[in-house]
Amino acid sequence: MDILAERPDMILEIWQVEMPRVAFTADYCMHALLGFSALHKAHREPETASALRTSAVDHLDKALVAYREHGGPTTPENADAKFVFTWLVVLFAYAVPPSVPPIDAITELFLLVKGIDTILAESWFWVSQGPFAPILTRGFQEAITLPPGGYTAPDGMDFGLNHLDYMLGVDAMLLDDRRVCSLILAELKQIYDSVLRQQGQTSVASILCFPKMDSAPFSQLIKRRVPQALVVLAYYCVLLDVLDSRWWIRGWSARVLRDIMGTLPEQWQSWIEWPVQSVLLKSQAPIVLGTSEQLGLLV
């Protein structure tokens, strides 16, 4: 299956053998797998997409109900199922167009993805000993490979990132709000360094699992439409756009960035010129990250 992987050597057996095997041990995992598979089929067969999406949502509803009823504490017996389930739910959420404004939708995803860390912390040891270990040992660390000479960082990246610290001080902010934005910005710089500076390896998870710190305070700033938080979010959209070739996330970065453009007051628009250029006008300023064969995918 090509749902999430362009590296069949790492992932084909997991999707064709191990994933169904685990799904048969837990109804919530089975429904999540069937639902996500229905979304993938809808992507490939537009003529039946409406019915397939309806089926997908029905499976997800059943998966969530079953998980609440039977998920229970993490044990060696259910660790794989819970690990797979949490990732499928997050990917499902990206694959379904949001029903709320994109800015609000991305904050909901931040909070949802945060749940992965909790499950992963509980199940890491057991998952790392089983058939899904390659996802932990390779998928998290080598999912995107940036070979020497295989990419060009967008023009203006250094200027933009280095001046966002200054941006946080150009207008009055509550002390706690500035502290949250500063912490998120520091984390964002680390991911940029991994994805766009180092001619090495990074992962889809490092982009999707942002922010790693408690996402609730930053999500609240975004929901309040605090300009500084929206500017930081616009820079995150450039990272999210690195994943845009994946069917389940296609268009997300552009939707969120357009929403930010329509929300920010005019005096703040200049701060997002580089993200707009890099995402919405990338045919004029392309981000080249190697060929699709060189870009791996998580799980």
C-alpha cells in the first residue's frame, strides 16, 4: 500500500501483514484501519468518494466508541494496537477537510497530536520489541531524507527566523503570552534546522508532532487571534508544506496560511511575506527537497 510510505522495504509488510493482524485483536484498531483505508480509496476513486467518506466517518465513530469502552490501560498485549490507533486517528483528522476555519482546525490537531506523546510514552518499550519497531527506529528518524545537493532552502529563511524574536517585542503582549510564543518559536527553529539546514535526515513525526511542549497555551493564543502567535503559525505552515505531496495532508498548509492572511491586521502582513512566498507562491520560489523517491513517509 502507498498510503503512508514510499519505502516499501521498510513498510510494506507492516501494512499488509502486521497492521491487519493487530487490527483483528482490537475492534477500535480495525475500525480505524478500515476508515482510513476508505479515505485513501476515496482519494483514488473520486467517482465513489462521497459514499467512501461516509463509510470512513462511520468507521471512525465506531473506533472512538470502542476505544473509550475497551482501550483500558496500556499493557504488553494492547500496546501495538493503541500505538497504531492513535496514529491512524491523527492521520484521519488531517485527511478529512475541516468543518471549522483552518486556523481553529490546526489548533485542534495540535491538541490531538499531543495525545500521541502520551500513548507513545506508555507503549514505547513494548512497541520497540515488536513488529512495529521499524516505525520507531527508522520511521521517526529517517522518514525524510535530504541528500547532499538535494534541496534548496527558501530564500529569506535566515532573515525571517532570526527576526521573529524581534517581532515578539514590537507590540505590547502579556508576559505569559510572550513567554509561550518564545518557547514555541525556539522549538520551531530547531525543526527548521533539522528539515531545511542539515543535509541529513529528519522525520514526518518531527513536523506533525509540533509543538512538543504543552500545546494548549499556544492553541489558546491562536484561537484568540494574537498576531504574534499567528505569525509563528505562518512559519510552521512552511514546514507543513514539506509534507504536501502526501494525499492525507495535501492543501493543509495553504488553507491555514490563507486564513492567517485574511485574519492578520494590515500592519502585521509584512511579517508573513516569506511564508506566503514559500507556500502560496512557491512556483516562483520553489522548495526543492529531492525527488519523491528520496522523500520517505512515516508509518
